Amino acid sequence: MGRKLLPGNNPISFKPNLPNETGPPAHAIRSPLFAPPSGFCPATNHLIPLHPENKYRMKKSISHASTRFVATVVALVTANASAFDGLDTGIGNLYRLSNAKSRSISPENFTGEKGKGGMATEGTGKRSAKDAGLGQGWKISPSVRIQAGQTFTLAEIEGPGCIQQIWMTPTGNWRHSILRFYWDDETEPSVEVPVGDFFANGWGTYAHVNSLAVCVNPGSAFNCYWQMPFRKKARVTMENIGTDGMILYYQINYTLTPVPDDAAYFHAQFRKESPLKEKGIYTILDGVKGKGHYVGTYLTQEVRSPGWWGEGEIKFFMDGDKEFPTICGTGKEDYFGGSYNFEVRGTKRYGIFNTPYAGMPQVIPDDLIYVPGQRFGLYRWHITDPIRFEEDLKITTQALGWQVNAAGKDAYLQLEDDIASVAYWYQAEPHASFPKLPGRDELTIREQKIKKSDKP
């Protein structure tokens, strides 16, 4: 025997009816997300029309409850999707916890296994430890020897994960020490670069570098902070193509964690021409196929003519560009973050500089300007402005100088300099094969010859 639900009843809050009120008991009202706009009599199992005011209240409450339900579901899905994976760390998210596992490979723990560091009983530091009356756990294996012609595996890591920082200090000839990275099960490297050039020190002598991606500190401490995700495996090797052995101290810091589906793989490729194959044109990168984005350039240049050498434009040909590129700069010094020949007007010398994204950390010698034989090292990181491509990418720079010509007029001059470069980019695998790395003789840095008497 049902009774009409009166205005005093609140079907959404499930408040029980007071003794002087009429209407079904609170438990008889269905969930607000699914309840029909009517009362329910459990005795007769009949639906009873609601009082008009209660109809309005129920409809409004159903709407509010539905909104709350959807918001809750969205919040739960979003929270699950944004669970921190330990990647892309910065000062703005250091407080966030994750399930990522921190690991590190060095000569003190070749496998990076948990609880296996510092256990060596043999190594390059054994004698020093023994002479001090020390044993296991006291810097027995801080480095490795790589003999001439030997390729040494620095790290082999089972994924998924991400290399987050690398430190190393190699002896020997930096142009004859070839660093390679292999991702997953690939047989051709995604990174193949002489170690000095990879760390923006391409002339075989120390230059301080202070940038976001690469730091080089006294006396020859190479550091890189490029993030290098991998899914199945990461393998890092060093080949000594020189005639003498070398010693390498190194540490590769990484995390084991799932990587995003859209994570691309890190690549770096070295090129060198001396003299240029095409007068006035140097190719930084070509033959890249697939989707990705370009993130950096390191370039060395030895000038062969007096006067200013950096007028050449950097050109990015992408996604089917032929004769003309999509992106074209206005000059080499502009691309590398400088202007007006890098000259400090007060001193009439080149200004050596380091910034987070661009720099010219090396000028050899640094007390001259505009003379043939002078050497330069420059970097430009596209960290905030990556060059995105969908299908293919080619990058060139003009070797273009500025001189007073025979007619006494200022004019451009096509150059035939010694130029080498490293191109850094991310892309989806597989990648196209790299051109063959120059041989040892071509990589060798020749004795520098400066013509101090020449003037611009």
C-alpha cells in the first residue's frame, strides 16, 4: 500500500522519513544514477508518481550525481595514465615518486646489478690498493684498458629503460676512440662518433663546455645528458682504432622503467670532409628516413683562407624538399647563437662562449683573428626548438666567407675548409644505414699551421 512521496522526503540523500512524514522508507529509493522519476512501493511492487516538486528535485539530483560520477571516473583514468615513470626529471617534478629503478654501470659494476658494485678483486687499481694495505671494496677496478684494435663493450642493458647520464674520461687519441650505441636487437649502430666529437671536443685538446646536453669539465671529464630510451636492450661499445692502448674511466647511469609508446630512439652520426667534396657546400646529415626530430649539431672547422669564414647558411631539407629547403638560416654565426663574426669589438678577438643551447667553446689559437689555419668548435642544441620531420631529412651548411675581392669590394667567398660534424636526432626505428666512418688516417688531426702574417 504505497503512499505519495511528499516534498519533505529527499530521495537522493537517503534521509529516513521522520515519524510525521509519509512516503516509502529510505531503502526503497533506487540509486540516483539509475532511479526513475517516481516513487516505489515495496509492498505492492508498484511505481507511484512523484509529487511534482520531488520530480524536479530528483531530476536535478540525478544530473548532479551523474556529473560527479563521470568526473570521478575521468579523475581515476587520468591519475592512472599520468602515473610518473621516472623519466623527464627536472627541478619541477623531483618530488614525484615512481616505480623506476636506478642502476649504474661502471668498471666497478659491469652489469649494473643490484648489490653488485665494488666487489672486484682484479682491476686497474689493484696494485694501488694493495700498496696501501687495502683490498676488495677499495677502488680495485675504476677503469678499463682498451688495446689497439680492440672493441670493448661498456654496457649491455636489458630493457625497458632509459640512459639518463654518461660520464667518462678517455686517454689516448679522441678521434681514434669510436663510441657506438645499439638499441634493441639492431646490428648497425644508431650512434657512431669519435668520442671527442660526441662530447663537443673535436680537436683532440680540452675545451670547457657548459651546456644542457653536454658538459666537459677539467681535466677531460666528458658528460652528456641526452635521454636515450630503449625497449628491449641497450648496448654501448668503444673501439680503439689507434695504434696505442688507452685507459677509460666511465659511468653510465640509467633507469629501468617502461617507456612511452611514442618514445623515439637517440641517434648521432659523424661526418668529415677535407677538403670539401663540393666547393662551398658541406653536408651535415643526409639519408635519414622515417619520422623524428633533429636535436643538435656539433661542428669543427679549420679555415684555409684569410678573413671571415662564417657567412654560410644552414639549410634543413625535409619531407620531399628538393632544390630549396623548408628551413634556411641567415649565417653560420647566427645559427650557433652569435653575430657579427663572433668578434669582441674591444679586443678584436673571437669571443669564446658557452650557453645552455649554443656556444663556441673552442678557438685555436684564441689570441688571433681572421687567419688561415685557425680552428673552431661550435655547438647548437635544438632542445626547445627541435626540427620535426615526417619522412626524410637532409642538412647542409654553406662554406662561405667574406673577403675584399680583386676589385676592392666586399664579397662572398666560397671556401674549401676542413669541416667535421656530429648530427644528433631522435627517430622511430629502423633507421637507414650510416655512411662508412672515415678511416684512421682521415680522422687523424694534422699539425696545425697558422699564417700569422695574413690579414683580413
